[in-house]
Amino acid sequence: MERVIGCGGGGIEWSLDGLKRIRTMGKKDKNKKKGLGKAKTLEKTAKKEAKRAKKAKEKSGEKDVEELLEEIIAAEMEQLAVDVSETEGPTPRVNFTMVSNPLKDSELIIFGGEKFDGTTTFFYADLYRFSLDKEAWTKYRSRNQPPPRSSHAATVHKSFMYIFGGEFSSPRQTQFYHYRDLWRLDTSDFTWTKLDVRGGPSPRSGHRMCVCKDKLYVFGGFFDTISDMKYLNDLYMIDLKLDELKWVKIEVTGNCPSPRSGYCWVSTGEAIILYGGYCKEKLKGAKPMSHKEKKRLAGVAGANQPMVDDGATSRGIVHSEIWKFDPESKRWEKLKRSGYGPSNRSGFGMVLYKNQLVTFGGVEDEETEESLRSTFYNDLFAYNIARKKWYPMTLRKKKQVKRRRRRAKHADAEAEPDPQDEVMEDVTEDADEDDDEGEDEDEETFEDENKPVGRFGSAIALVKNSKLVVYGGLYEKAEQEVTLDDIWTVDLGKLDEYQLVKALNQKHMEWNASDSGEESGSDNMAESGDGASDFAEEGDEDADESEDDEEAEEKKEQRKNRRSKLEKKLVTEDDAWTPRVGETLKVFFERTKLHWMQEVYEATETTGKENRRVAFQWARQRYDEIKPTLRELEELEEFFREEQEAEERHAKKEGDIRRQKNRR
């Protein structure tokens, strides 16, 4: 209850409690005003500080920190931004990498590479995606991407593609640089990330990389210092399951592959298989090497070989052994090889298909005193890992029904042809096309094969489980390097025919011949296709009459040495599957058919007509492979035969002259 303490004018009553409230309200207003004043003071102070900071910033030339931060974020976003464009596809190149898109098996991802036009070498940092279904190219550009390079290594894991190492050079290849960086491409948005992983492999080219059990492995390669080249056989690993990636050098025990580059290797899921490779060993008496020799001798894994004479000849060694690495035991095992496999060659490609190593193409070089003979291949071979056996993968040729005239009265009496006769019919079909013209039933003839030209350094990949893709590569004609950009596919399950996806682009095949190339253009001899093209002669067959005796004798000695070398080559081959001089394909197959049929059965377990059909195809491939050697040997034999006949005629003529003199 309030106490009334008095009345004011106008009849207003005052109470003690009410007076207290009035006084309290007055105090609150005063405090509020005091607070407002303080806030105004702070605001004025802040404005003064801002003006002072602004003047100081303008005086120092620095940007506002918030503005600076915004610019940094914008720059980072611009750096990570990916420019996507539709394009006609890459220009011709070699030593690039090609993998199947881990997120879409009908697409390929291509990165990097180089091209030599006769005088200048160009390096690329392009990233492309190619859709086999749409036959369309997409190009991706980003400021944050690997610099130009070739002869690097690439592999995929989950949704990422990894690349490591590679090389770059000045346009005239007087200076070289080798990379040791590791990059990761996210194939979901095609953004690059440079991975800062320390303690890894030294800079290198010509190495290979694969993933096995979530671990990334890098082996071998080479490092070029212009005056010297070092081949490597070290092995490094990264566990991709770890949050913090790190390189680990694997110290292996027991035997292991020798230092090399340009080999092929694939992961089976449980182990890693390595095949082939190339290295050089020094000998005395060096000669400068051309760009083309460097390319091939590095196994088309890297272009760099010494360009200067360092006082030692480098002898090339082409490896043909097969090794298996077990990630669990960290041990290498050298696998046995049997059957009919590829010749010693470099620059081939390899994929894994149903526990088999499938190889395509490559080049086989044979050096003589005056020339480099090259055979370019477009064949397919398979190595059965479980059986440790090679066999050729020949195409089941597309058949064309060709109707012939019929003799109706013999129609019902026509007997079913023997399967072996049908196989032998294929051998003689071209020569005796009309022998059975009167037969009552339809006869089958084969169309000419439509397939890639022989090449080395092509990129190959497996898509849709069984479709092999062959892209690009190199073919040499005299001193000219033809850089290819065609794309072919073949179904390894059907082996019926090659499909041309992209034809050669002729406008990108210019060649600027250098002086040295023009001078030595006749020193290189090449075969193309399946190795069955003509050889050129080593100099003139018939010496000009103006040649002196010494030069003629030198040429004769060279031919003798060449003949001896070819004869030794044939002797070292297994006679059970090697054609003899003067032997036709029909005679060769008749002599060796049991051997081929047994080889086919052991490799494929096929029997009957199919066994004989494949046996003939294998024999024909072998015959075509050896035919150039046989042809050259026959030509040399013919030369010596004619020379001997000429000497005999000359001796007889001199004898007749002497006898005539004696009778005078």
C-alpha cells in the first residue's frame, strides 16, 4: 500500500514509492544519454582511425585487405576454371598418353605428346576426351595444368588419372629437361591438382606407371644429360589409400629386370607384368645419332639420345623377356616363354585382355655398315600368362560370297568338300582362282584386309572390355617421319575386322627436310604393313663400268657379309616354323602344318576345321614375316650366281684366246 505524503497543485497526490520510481526513471535516462555519448565517441574514433588507415594505405600503395582477399579468391577460382570446347581433335603427335575414361568406358583421355617436323620439335600440354560412341572430341584448358611434355607415364585409379615425369626440350633439341612432378586429374570435372609428394623418383622419361591393389608403381626409364644417358631400374610406390601420400622406394631381393625404358607393363590385379624394353651399352668408336635413331632406340618412350660424339658407340639392346612383380613378397619372377611370339622389336603397345598380354605393332631394326633397315609391324600377338605361351591373334577374314556358273546336272552329286582341302584352297586361291569353276555350290573368297599400316609408338587402350583402340604412331619413309593420327578399333573377342574410326589428316603431315636428312636420305630402308614389303638394295646391284677394282671388290665383300648374316639368321630360327629359300607358302604350310595345328590347339584348344583354318593363318603370318629376308637372300644368291657365270665366261674367253694363240 502506497503512503501518501502530500498533494501538489492541481490535486495531484504524491506518494513516497511513486517518487522513488520517478527518481529512478530519471537516473535511467541520464545513464542512457551517457551511453549514447560514449558510443558516438567510439564511432568518431573509428572513423578517424579508418581515415588515418586509408591515408596510410594510399601513401604505402597497398590495397585494402578485404579487396586483396577477394582478388586472391577470384584468381584462385580463375586458376581452377576449366575451359571446355568442342574440337576436331589433336594434331598428329607421338609419345603422348592415352587411357580409357574410368567414369565412362566408351571414352578415351589423351594428354601431352610431341611432334618432329624434320627441323623443329613441338611439345604439347593439351588434354582431350574422345567419345567412341559419338566420334566427338572435347578439349579442356586450365591455367592449373601440367606444362608441355612427352614420354611421361599415366594410369587411372577410381575416378582419377595420374601422370608422372616426362621430358621437354628446346625446338632444336639442344637442351633437355626431365620432370619429376606428379599430377592428378579428376575426370568428373577435368580439373588438375599438383600433388606435393616428396622423396619420389628422380627426373626421368620412358618409364611406365600402373596401379595394383590401390598402390601406384613407377619403374625404370632414363635420364638424358646430352653427353650421357642413364637407364634406370628402380621401383617406387605410393599407397593411394593414405590421406597423406608419400613415395616409398621398394628394395627388391633376388633377380630383377635390368635398366631399361620403352617397355610395357600392366597390372593383373594381383601382380604386375613387364614385357620388353630398350637400353644402350657403350662401345668404342662413336658416331653422332640422328633424331630418328634416337626416337626408335629409346623404344619410342623418349626422344633423347646423345646427339654428340662422346667417344663411345652406344649399342642398342632390345629386351624380349617377361617379368612378373609380386607386390606382397616384393620379388620379381622371370616368366618362361614358348610358342610363336613377336620378333625382337621396340615401340609396340600392350594391354591386358582376359589374363593375356596383347601386343600391337612395333618396329624391328637391323643395322648394317651403310644403312638402317626397318620393318614396321601391324600384327597382334597374345601371351597367355597362365600357360606362359605366345600365339598370334590373326583376324577371321570377312568373307564375300562369289557366285560362279553352275552345272546343274552335277548339283546333287557334288560331295561335301574336305575341311583340309578348304584350308589348302585358301593357299592356292589367288593363283588358281578358276580351277573349280564348274562346281555346283557357292565358293567363298576373301576380301582384302582393311587394317592399320605398320607403325611403332602408337597408343593403344582397351574399352568396353574387349575393344582394342589403336591411335596414331610413327611410320618412316626414307628420312621422313610420318606422324600418324588415324584411329582404329578391333574387337578382340570376335577378331573379325578392323574398323576405321578416324582417317589420317593429310594436311598435318608436312615434312621440313633438314640438310643432313637430305644427304643421308638413301641410307635408311624401310618396310611397312605386316613386314612383307620390298627391300631396297644396298647400293647398286651392278657396278658401273667406271668403278675401279677396289670399290667393286669392297661392294662384293659387303654383299658376302650380308649373305652370311642372313644365312645365320635363318639357321638360328626353328626350322619347324621357318620358310626355306625358294619355298612357296603352299609348300611351307604343307611341310609344317602339323606343327602349326599343334600350336593352335595348345594355345586355343580349338580342333577340327577351325584349328586348321587358324593354323594356316599363323603359318601365313610367319611366312610374311620371314619373306623379306628370303627375298633379299635370293637376290644376293642371284647376284653371286650371275657374277660366277660372268667370271666363268671371262675365263673361258681368255682360255679360248690362249688356245688360239697356241695354234698360230
